[in-house]
Amino acid sequence: MKVTPTSIPSVLIIEPKVFGDTRCFFFESSNQRDFNQATGLDVNFVQDNQSFSIKGVMRGLHYQRNPHAQGKLVKVSLGKAIDIAVDIRKNSPTFGQYETFILDPIRHNMVYIPE
């Protein structure tokens, strides 16, 4: 697994190790121990959601506040998606900064958005 930090602390680009052959490919999309070791975080994944959108749909702005804050590992299994992470924490040194990601199933890339 390759982990690339972004300009917003703890927002990470995750690229799994993909094993390809004549049958196509295999990769482990989620492994808590490996994720925590590669990122240096202590994350406990307890929920896995999936949605499907037609072309042109904007899903909306998702943010979390305690006590319901949760991290998200975002990936795309069909098509492509633009995902934007915006730091809206008023006391953060990166307040107002954003990162844009194009996620697609060919690259198998994911983005981790912290709680």
C-alpha cells in the first residue's frame, strides 16, 4: 500500500498493491492492520457503505461533528468521481484549503478523510 499525504493533515491518498495477471487483478481494498501501519493512524473501520450515482450527480457536502465524527475511506468501483476534501475546522492552520481527487477503478486509488 502506498500512502501519499496531502496539504490537509491526515487527508491521505491511498493506493493499494494490485496483483495483476492474465485473469485480471486482485487487491486487498481494506485491511485495518496494514492501513494503520502504513498511515500511522489508529483507525477502526466499523461500517462500509456503497452508493451509485448517474453521471452529473453531486452527492453533497459531508462533514462530521463529535460525538458522531467518523473517518471515511472513499473509493470508486465503476466510472470516475471527483472528490473534494475541504478543511472547515475554524481553528485549523489549513482552514479553507481543499484538495481535489479523481477516483477511478482502473487506478484503484482511494482517499482517506479523517474524522
